[in-house]
Amino acid sequence: MDLTEFLARRKLTLDAITIRAREALCLTDADVLFVCGSLVEGLGNETSDIDLYLVTSRTDIAFTSLNDVAFAVGPIVCDVRVLDREALERLLTAFERWERQPRQPRAATGLTEDDRKLLHRLRTGRALHGAGELERYQARVPQAHLARHKLDWARYQANTLQIDLAGLNGVSDWVSMLFVAQELLGHAVDGLVAGHGFTNPTRKWRARLLEALPPDWERLLPGRPSGLSAQERYLGLHQAPPRPTASDVTRFTHRIVAFARAVFTWAEQRLLAPQLPSVPVIEERAEGGEPLPALDFDVTVRLRDERYDLTRLNAGTPPLQLTAQAWSVLSLFDGETSHEQALRHAERVWGPDAGARNLESLLGTVRYSKLNARPPIDVQGIRALLEAAGSRS
């Protein structure tokens, strides 16, 4: 439901709300009032609120509650969040400073989640009063830069979670791994929708935003295609195994991590280097055959200049540089794609002779550099068996 439908059902107009707001807030020429939120973005429903923001330097606001003013218009109550103009200027300056610095995903965390929500609402807001000033604010928050900030935020959070997964795997904490993997999946979805230009940072809208992706959303995504819609893929990956066994949890987690790797490198290419050719993607899905090894939980691939860096997070070792073609094939190292299917894809990418040779070279590189995942070891189970054996002796 959008704002127009919401108001029509209540026999109200935006002009009526604007007139009442001017009376209730005693708006001046220097004030800016805008409406934003789920209804403006077409994500709302019957119980949604009309989100209003007032940007002002005035100190005579009669607050109804902390930083808010409420007023009634017909059958609805409007809450207005009051923003201090100087505080907003500081936030916009911080965002512009982030834009100018060399890319480092960690730097995105210099803004809080509330900051991110406010910037998105400012960018997508519709002016009710002070339209010219709102346009000047919005020009300082280009959508492309806001999408990149969302990508960097998600990338940094994903990196930390991949490191956590490696640690949890080492101590056989399968239950915690399930929840961490699902959290990682959420950040991967944020990266995916950011790559399509969606900047809403609110977690509850992830599934709805996936509905807006095109039917061919997987067409340029590295890895095996699922043939599902983006929302169906999200739901399928999020579905945890019924029992947290070592094999089921590691398989579940590897699927999510492989998806995240593909999403982040695709989004980086699309937002940071659109002039580069897309990574060749697999043309068909086939089942059966001996699978390729999966890359380890804390192994990532990042776009850097015109190449892709393969590295283990938090290890301090130099990354291995990959071409787009090599990353295209390496993205199939997920523990499920068969060697035969990867070989067909490698031959399509490099040609019949070079395809087989380069695939074997990638296999050797992954194993030599110890970037492949090892079979899960039930450390807790082994410890329990040893303790039981010791008690009987």
C-alpha cells in the first residue's frame, strides 16, 4: 500500500495534512517538513504510520514527547520527528567525508544505524514545506553513494560473521553456527538489494525488497543458478536443517557463505566498477557427480581495481589475485557443484584445452594455500567420549 491509497481510504489528502501541520507547528520559511517511510515507498499497510520530519533551528517547539510533536488530522494522528538543523548538517558532512575517503568497508560503521535510516528517509522524502531546501539536502545524499554505503556496511558485517563461523566450526558449536549463518544471509541480502539500488536499511523490509528484483536477477550472479526468484532463494537458504548435526550444519552454512561471496563481488562490480565486464556465469544447472571442495568459511573474494582478491579474512597473508574468468569458475567451489559441471563451465570460459588445465590449477591453488574447507570434526563429541572412557578406566 502506498501513501495515496492509505489517505484515500481515510478520505484525507496530503494537502489537508500539510495545512494542519503548518498550524500545529507554526512553520516558518526556514523550516523543512517532509513525509517519508514505508507508505511513501509503497511498502506500507493498513496499520502503517505517516512518518513526518521537521528540520528546524527553532527552539520554541512544544514537544509532545521527546523530540516529537503529535497532531490529529481527521481519524489519524501524525507524529513529527523534529531534527535540529545543525545536527543534520553534521550528519551530512560526515556522510560526504565518508564518500571522499578511499574505500574501506569498516569505515561505513562510522555512521550509526539511526544515521543510516535518517539519510535514507531524507533521500526518499517528499516535501510538504520547504521543497527547495529539501532538494538541496537530497542532492548531498546521491542514491548511488547511499547504495554503496549500504553495501559497505553489509560487507563489513559479513566479514566479521565469516570469521565467527570459522571459530564456531573449530569448537563444534553447530547451533550457534546456524544462527550466525542466518545473520550472514541477511547481510548478503542487503548487499544484493544495494546492488540493485535499494537503500532502505531496515531489516524487516528485506523480503519485500527482494520481491522488487527482476525475474532474471541471477543472470549475472556468479555460482550455480537456482532458477528461483530472489525471495524464494532467500527463504530456501534461510531454512535451517531440522537437527543441528555437524554435516547438516556445515552444508547449510557453506551454501550461505557461497551465496554471500557471489553477491558481494557482483554488487561491488556493479556499484564500484560498472565499466568492467561482468563475470561469466554458468549457463545451466546440473546435479550429480563428485563435488568440488567448498572454500572455507572465512575465505572471501573482493573486487580490487580490475581483479578479484582471494583471501582468508583476518589472516594477514597476501591475497591471491584472480581474473574475472578465474573467479567465475572458483565461485563453483561450494561443496555441491560437480567437477563435471565446473569443467564444462571452465571450457566455455577458457576454451576446451585451457579450461581443464585452469580448473586443475585452481584446485591445486586452493589446496596448496589451504583455503578449502576441512570435514567437520565433532570436538565436543570426541571430548565427551574421552571423558567417558577415562571414567571407566
